[in-house]
Amino acid sequence: MAEPSRSSARVIAVANQKGGVGKTTTAINLATAMAATKKTVLIIDLDPQGNASTGLGIDRSARDVNSYHVMLGEAALADAVIATSIPGLSVVPSGVDLSGAEIELVEFERREHRLKESLAGSLAAYDYVLIDCPPSLNLLTLNALVAANAVMVPLQCEFFALEGVSHLIKTIERVRQAFNPGLELQGIILTMFDKRNNLSDQVAADVREYFGDKVYKTVIPRNVRVSEAPSHGKPVLLYDMKCLGSEAYINLASEVLKRERELLRA
């Protein structure tokens, strides 16, 4: 059965205000797995640290035009897009200028809508756009949430996980009420799962009890190959396609795309 068509890309913000939860790793590997299914995918690196750009092998010397210039209206989206070595996957890299963008944006009218307005009319070439957000609920993340159709939340299997994500869910609700009524929670991804640790099982059970079917069935395990891949400028699916981490991201992509098809038909 053919998948229903859409006139523009689905924009998904990958967000969690807590650092070290596998947010960027999820963004680049999920995008890679989606591209492997013949989807055309764009990652927008909205984190001043630029880890998504680095993890996709984009040299810092190639980031002269980046997400900072797009957000501030100094460059068109197309001028900032860089094709990666992965067919069907491109990236708008981050640059050091982005760290000062929040201060500069304060003086702009409709500062929460800068990214959305920059993307308007420029996404017809893509099936999906994944926005890798910074690890904080700042103005950059707010711009991503206003621009997005949905939010994907990577959640580390640790003690304080639920407390952190509940704060993010409240923020999503506030954004929905004030700026973006169509924003939805696409799903929660359990990351860094350690099957040897009873705490991981307990956190996973608690998250599933609280959020129900919003939590993906696929769990991303702790995996050395996943941790090594960024230092080689590659998604783990290229670095070691047969490792457990790669298999998990392939399964996650399948689950995400199935959920997207269901949302599109609804």
C-alpha cells in the first residue's frame, strides 16, 4: 500500500533539556536509518556545540553558513544545507555564532517564530526534518518547538529521568497553548538502557506506566560502538551496522515511520 503523500516535510524536534541523554546520537542515527528507507531527511543542528554536525563528518571549516545565519535571516535555508556522505541525508550545521544567538534574538519581534519563518516554503524537497535542540529550554529550543509538527524526547534510563521529562512536557503544553496549537508529542525514546542494571528496568517500567503507548517499544542500549562512532564522524549505522546500537536505531526508524503513517492517515 502506498504511503499517503504530504505537501511538505514533517518537522520533528528532538529535545530534552538534560544533557547526555543520547539526543544528538538519536537524531543522527534515526535520520540515517530513515534515509536508508529512501526518505529524504534534513537535520538542523540547533545546538551551539555542533555535535550533530561533527557526528555526520562535517568539518568546522565548512560551516561558514549555518543555522545561526538561517535563524537571523542572513541566509536562505538552501544556502546552509550540506549534503552528507549518506544518500538522502543533508544537514544544516551549527556554528560558534549560534551561542550568541539567544541574546541577539531578544530584540527581534516574534523572536519565537524565527526558525519557523526561515523554514517556510523551503521544505518541499524533504520528507522529514529533524531539529537537534540544545540541552536546555532556551530560546533556541523554543524556536524549534514553534517550528515543529511534533517532539521526540530521548530519555535516559536513570533515576531523575521522569522528573526531567515531566518539566519538558509542561513546556510543550505551554508552547502548544501560546504559539503552536498543532504541536504533538511524537514519542519518547528510552536510551542508554543497561540490561544488567535493575534500575534501567524500573525506570523503563515507570516511564511506560506514565506515558503509555507514547513510549516507543524499541529501546536503545548502552553500546560501545554507538559511543565510538561520533569520533569517526560517522553515524553508528555506518561505523558498525551489525552492532546492537545500529540494530536498535533501525528498529526505531521502522517504528517512527509506522507511527508517522498512522498520524498522516488519521
